[in-house]
Amino acid sequence: MAFKEKFRTFLEESKTKILNNEEDLSLGVILPTEVGGRRSGITDSDLEVSQLETDPHADQEVLDLINPDYFSDEFDPSLYELEKLHAFFDQSSIDADRKLLLEQLTVVSKKVFKLILDRQENCTAQLNHIVSVQVDLLDLVGTCRSARSSLGRARGQFINSSLGILAGFRRRQQALSLLENLKIIQTLQKTGERLDQLLSEDKYAEAIKLLLECQSVAINYKHFTSIKQLSTKLQDTLVMTEEQLDVSLAKVCMGFDTMTYAKIQEAYRLLGKTQTAMDQLLMHIASAIHNKSWNLVHVHAAMSSSSNPEDLSKRPYPELCQTVTVDLFLPCLLDLSKALWEIMLNYRKILDWHQNNEMFPDLESGSEAELLETHLQKQYVEKKLDAGLTRIWQDVQTKVRVLVLASNLSELSIDNFIRFLDIIHRLIQVGKEFSGADSETLHESLQKQCLSYFKTYHTSRLDELKTHLENEGWALCPVKPSFTLKSLVEFSHLKPVRSPSKKLPGEDESYFKRFWNSKTPFDDALKDLTGEEDILLDTDEDSESDEDLSEEQKMEIRKENEGMNNNFASLKEKSWVAPPPKQGICLGNTTLMVLRLVGRYSHLMNLLHPIADEILLGMKQLFDFYLFTVHKFFSSDLPDSEPRSANLKNYFNKISSQILLQKVSLSETDTQGNSVVKEITRGIVHEPCMPGSINLNRKDTNCGLNERIIGVESCIYLAGQISELLPILSSSIRKPETLKDFSQTLNLCKEISAPVYFACLLKLLCLDQIIPIMGKVSWELKEVRSQHSEYVDILLNQLQSFSIRLDKVSGHVPMSPSLRKDLWILSLKYSSRVFVEGFSLAKRCTNEGRALMQLDFRQFVLKMEKICDIRPLPFQNFVSTYIKAFYIPESELETWVKAHPEYTASQLVALVNTVAYSNSKTRQKLNSLVSDLSVRIRR
């Protein structure tokens, strides 16, 4: 193959040099030079082939013999020739093939050169054609110049003729102007009829313009008696027109029309009363807000009360609001919000009209005094309109605030309360967009009422959560694998975050842009909050029956339930078929309830920014109570001797003092100076009780391992979902430390898995029974043994049985690889502790005995790496370090004891007694040191 590669390289280089050599295209010269660079000389056969004479017939025959693939663009000739070589070849055959290829290349090259020479005549013909085209272009340029000259002469003749026509037209216009002046005098008598017609058609600007024109003309012709009487009538018509203008301006407040408002403004501009029009507009807006609010509340008050309608019509607005009952409060608030929205929308349309239309089109013309006056009028209009935004929004807030304060919000259900908040929240957003001012009036009226409502609601929800936890069966809730908190309708208020390129049209537009032409922001305010959700798996697809199990698996389950354990050897011989692992999300029914409550709380936070921190604290208390209960239920059987996380201790102590109801004694001093002890109750909810249906001691139910996994993993899943929610809620939070504290609590959630699972493993594995067996092993050996001790097989047998249990559990409860690994790590931690505890029972230990300890542990490590599929096995150093400590000299033993507080006092004492058994003083000193260290560790 090396030779083929070299030969292929040679062919490639030869082909390139032959085709690219520009100095001499003679193959007879190139080929010997290139080939000569690789060989010591040129053979006679090479010269012979390169100097062949040209014979057309022979060349055609050579061309016909060439493989057609050589003329393909993607063809690799070098590779093709190399592949043609046989497994066994000699130099003569290669040389023959090379000569044939050289001959073919020579013929092809000559053929190419011949074709180039044949095309030379075509090139000459094309050059001649280009020269002729150039001559034609020169002729065309001359023609264009001649045409332009002729067009210039025609234009001059046309201008002279036009001037004569224009002179005649001017004389005609002068005659028409004279005739028009005569007609004006004639039509003054008919102006009254035209004015009445224009006013009936709401063409105020045209009517006023006609009035002013008539008055101006009448001044010029006032020496006529008829014209003088007409002037008086025109003045009365002008006053009547101003009154109609004011009525039309009031109608604009409730229904804006661009054409009508433009006519009204034009009419006021012609009258010179633009400033008066703005004052009147704001007055009509305020009147519309009051009248519309009173009428709407009066309608709902009439439906709520049996009072005499005449008495209701005499009541002021605040008293009418008190008459509205709770069941009609939301419809009344909704109708009021819609009506006030219409008024604000009309005012925004008025403001938009003034921004997009010029009220004074002749602003740039006129004298300086006129320009100054017009500029001042424009500034006045702009200031009035801007000031009107705040004034109108303040009136709107006042009307809504009076209605809210007159109602008892505590009687509303949570769904209606959220709807109420949603309406107010939208109204506040509309006000923010309308005037740019904060809605302090509404916020202040809502804050106390809503905080009181939330505290009552939160307390009832904690009680409800306690009831659910006390009756929870900790069975798997069959939700879909794609389930997230946003799958619940309680989180439908969360808007999906899209990149700018993926945002829907109008998604980020303001309320006024979205509802500029139709509808209102409050149309869907009373929509059904329950909605439809598809979160549960199909029971037919998810159900599991005994028919899915083989007879062998059924028999194994029966034996396991009866407490029968096979030995390790039988487990090797028996073929164990694990059931298919359960897929999906580990979620309990109560977890789903907590998620729904979190959704409602997040909705409240979104609507109640002033008390968002208190609501977030309530959400945290929900999670704290749920996490506390899961830990209490499933780690209650953990022995007190087992170490517990200091963070968890502090966390659960904090929960007990803040959330759980408990009596506390406080010392106070009365008016007479005596100390009085009073008992007060602190907290929110009572501590939950363990459900009677859960038994954590029965081995046939795996000591509650299924329930523990569902409880712990649902907490972790809940924490993960809330962690994704917190960044969305951060915009509503005013105290970042509250959010930070909640995040730290969520991160602490995973720490409960160790005590919960370890309490179960202590009962399932029962490895403590192996310690007495290890105590019977004699470590005072005189010979090195090659066989490990029997207790290792017993220990491995227990762990192999545990592996089968995990396979069975994973068939009923989703068990992620990380969870399975965590369970094995806890089991290995338990096993390593058993090893150290068993080794600590050795009273005498020789070097051969220590070698047996290492052999036993090494055998355990090798087998367990196959069983649990974890490499390297954790906690090896914990056991190995203790075994190696038997080799430590007595002088270094004190330093070693101080450096290893991870071992118990009994283990350290046993080590000291074994190593320093011959020196009583050293042994006594080290035992005293161990006692001091154990006291510090407990503290």
C-alpha cells in the first residue's frame, strides 16, 4: 500500500506539471524532466513514446481506447489506476501501463491544441463585428443631436403662442370678478336660509365662516337699509350657533368623531374662542364622569335594594355605592370601569387629534402681534390638555375608590376577589398609561382591605393544606411527562416571554392602541378562571396490572412480601428480569394542590404590588409547611444517634416558631408594678399528624420507600418549579432579601433526602446484624489468608437483595438515575460505617489480620462496583484510613486522632486500645483526648 500511495502521488504531480507548465508544452520535453527528477535517468522507452509522430488515424484509435470516465469532472484518475493494479504485479506491467497512459496524454494534448487553432477564425470574425457596432453607435449620436436641436426650436414657438392665450384669459377673469361682486350684493338677502341649512347639517365652521363673511360684506354695503337689518339678524344667529357648538362639544366627550370634532374646533377658531373651548371641554368631561358614574351605580342599586326609586334618585353617589350588594358589586364595578374607559378613550382621541392636526394653519403668516397671539393660544391649549389628563384620572380614581370602600370585600370568594383585583389592576394600568401618574388613591384604598383579606385567605389555605397532608396516601399522581406549573389554569395569567422577533402583532401595544377602535380592556374581566387543562395521563395507558408481569416476577414478589431472602449464591444462579422502569414525574396529589395555590398567590402578587412581599412570604410559608411535613413524616423513624444537618435543624426550628401554633409564656408588668405571666398563642396552623395509612416499618411495603420517594421527589420538583417562577415575580418585589431568603430555602430542599432515605435504608438493609458476626472474626492471625471472610458474602447478599428491591420500586415509582445513585451512596455510607464499626471490635490485630481486613474490604469494593455500577466506590477512604491506622506508631497516634473527628468515640477508643495495648499511660491519655473530642462534636 505504501508503494501505491507513492505511485499515486507521482501521477498527481506529473499531471499537474504537464497541464500547468507554460514555458514548454511539449510532452516529450516535460515528461522526461519530471520523471528524471525522481529517477536517476530517462529510459529509451520514455523517449520513444514521447517522440511519436502524429498520425490522425492512430490518434483517433488511441482516443477511442481512453476510458470515458477520464473526462468526468469528479473522476480521480490516479486512484482509478491504482485500484486497477493486481495484488501481485511486476515492474514491466507497470511500465507498460505507464507508457500507454503517456501515449494517451500526448494524443489528448495534441487534440486540444488543434481545437484551439481551429477556433482562431471565429475570434477574428467577432472582432470585426465589434468594430462595425462601434461605427453604428457614432451614427446614432449624430442623430440624437439633430433631434434635440429640432425640439428646442419647437419649444420657443409654443411659448410665444401661450403668452397670447394667457393675456386673453386675464381679461376674461377681470370681467368675471366684476360680475361676482354684483352677485354678492344680490345674495346677501338669501344668506339666512343658507345658514339654517348649514346649522341643521352640523356644518358649524361653514356657517360661522359664512356669517363672518356676510358681516364683513354688510359693513361695506351698510348704506343700504336692507343690509343694515340683515346685520342684526346675523348677530342673533351667531349667538345661537355658539350654543349649538357647546352642546356638540359635550357630546364629543361620550362619543368622539374625528370629522365632528374637527368642525367644532374650526368653528371655535373662526370665532376666536379656542381657549374657551378647552375650558368648556374639561368641564364637560368632569360632568360626564359624574353623571355616567351616578347613573350606572343607580341602576345596580335599584336591583340590589327594595327602596323607592324616587328615594334612590335623591341619594348622592357615596350612599348609592353603599346600597350595592356583594353579588352585584363586580358587575357594577365592571360597568363603571367600561364607562370611565370610554370617557378616557375619547379624551385620548381628542388629545391625539390635537397632536396630529394643526389648529392654526396660518401660524407662519401675519404680523408679529398676530403670530405672538396665535403662539400663546397654542401653548394654552397644550397645557390645558396635559393638565386635563391628571385631573380626569383623579376624578376616575375617586369614583372607583368610593365604590370599593363602600363594599365588603371579605365576603368575596377567592375567584371573585381575583377578578376584582384584575379589574382594578387593569384600571390602574390604564390610568398609568393615560396620565403617567401613580394611582395612589386606589392603592391606598386597596392596601389595607386586600392585606386583611389575604391574611384570612392564607390562614384558611394552610389549614386546608394540613388536612390534605393528614389524609394524603402519597400515591403517584399520574400527570403527563410534559407537565409544568404553566400547564395549570392557575398560571394562565403568566405571559410567555418571547424574543422580539417572535412576538405576536400588538402583544406589547398599550391598551389605548389595542382597543382604539372597538372593545375595552375589561371585556374578559369576568371570565371563568377554572378553564380546561389536560395534565393527567390516560389511565388505560398508565395502568399496570399483574398481567404485565411474568410468572417468575410474580413468584419473586410473593417471596419478597413474605420476607424470604435468598442467599447471594442463589441470586447469581437465578436470572432476574427487572420490570420496565416507571417513566414520568414524581408528583403527589397534595403537591399539585400546593402548585395551584402558588399559582393563585402569584396572580395576587401580579395584581397587588403594594403587598406583593407579604404574598410572597405567604407562598414561602406554604412551601415551608409542606417541606416540614414531608420531613417530619418520613424521617421520624431516624434514630436520634444519627447526625443531622445543622442547616435543616435551624430551618425547621424557624418554621416551628413562625408557622406552627404553640403557646408561649410572656412576663408583663401590670399597673401596680407586679410581674404577671401570660400565655399567648403564636403561629398560624397546628402541626400535622402522620396519616394512619402509612406504615414505615413493614418490609413487605419496603418500609415506605415508595411513599418516601414520592414525598421527597415531589418536594424537589415543587422547589424547581417555584425557582423558575421567582424571576418572573421579582419585578413585583420591593424587598430583595425576601426573594433571596426564599431562594435559599428552595436550595435547602434537597438536603431532606438524606435523612429520609437513610431512615428507610437502616430498616431495609439491617446491616447492623453483621457487626456481631464481624466481632467473632479473629484478626490475630499468624499467616496471610487468600480467602475473604464469610461476613462479606452476607453483606453483599443484603445489598444484592436491595438492588432487586430498587428495580421493583422503579417499576411503580419514577426513579431517576441521580436518585438511584443517591440511594446507593447512602447504602455504601451505611456499609462503610458497618465495616469500621466491625473492625473496631478487634481487641488484638496482627499484620496478617490487617491484611485480611484489607482483603475483605477489597472484595466488597470489587463486587459492589458491579452491583451498583458506581466507579470509583465512595467512602473507600473512610474504611481504608481506619485500617491503615493500625499501622501507626504510638508516638503519632495522638496526632492522627485529632485529625480524624469523623470516627465515633467508640471507634477511636478501640483503635487506641489495640495500637497502644502495651502502654497504659499512652492509652489513658488518648482515651481522655477522645472523650474531649466527642464532647466537642456533640456540641
